[in-house]
Amino acid sequence: MKRNVSRRSRLILVVGGAASGKSQAALDRAGRTGPKVFVATGQALDREMAARIARHRATRSADWMTAEVPRDLAAWFRSDGKAYRTIVVDCLTLWLSNVYGRRIAGADVVGRVDDVLEAIRAVPAKVVLVSNELGFGLVPTSRSARAFRDVAGRVNQQIAEAADEVYVVISGQSLRLK
């Protein structure tokens, strides 16, 4: 069921495979209008992930604020989102993993994404969402990995349908789809 949401924000979705350049493409799409915030959904649960987060942070200029929001994006947009003119959320797949890890069923995820979209549309900002396109890879061998890939694909479709612009990034090259 689609909710009636206002269109105050400008919503851009950037999708691509792992290490495709989608984060940089999202920063490029975000532009220069401030105040700006990078909403990070990843968590430094091990050394390798901490190093990835540090590398990402080093690519952003000092005028970017950082908010760490691993799970409740809708609440963050409602409480803090109105303070910014430019918002980059990186990435929806990690957010989904954080949420899905709490055993939220596929049907519940659709409602949660609707809630995030409603919260995004209520902020007067350009919002760039980054997500992994998991459908480009091999079919996962485990049932749970296939289920996650399927839910991620549906979430990407749901966000793309609602977005004003959609880009796919492959090998650092961005192609506009919508």
C-alpha cells in the first residue's frame, strides 16, 4: 500500500556492485549545498570494517558532518534530517542487513522502507541513497543468503520507484536510469 507522502525532498538512488564507485558517485551527485551530512549505516564490528569506514571518511571533505545510524533511519530523518540541505545515506544494504539481522520478515521490511521514504520526503533536502545491487552476482548457496538477496532486490525496486533519479555505477562509471 503506497502512502501519500509530500515531495519536499529530492530523492536520488545510486546502486552498484561492491567496490563499483557508488559511494563517490553519490557524493558527486550530492553537490556542494550545505549543511551536509553523511549518514553511515555500517558498523565497525571488526578491524577490516573499521578500516573501510576510515577510508570512506577520508574521501569526504571537512564540510561533511557524519551521523552513524545503523538501524532507525526513519527516526533519524524525523529528528535530525531537517537540519541539512544535503544528505547522503550509505548504504541501504548495510541498513537492511542490520534490520534483517533482527529477523524482520520481508513483508515487514516493505513497511519499514515506506516509513523511511515518508520520513525522507518530509525533509527539505537533496537525499542521495546508496545501495548494493546484489542481483549482479552468483546465486548464493545458502537459503538465508538467497532470502536476503531477494529482500534487498525488492527494497531497491521500492526505493527506485519512489526516487526522482536513479543511477547505476559500474567500474566507476555512472549511468542514469531514471
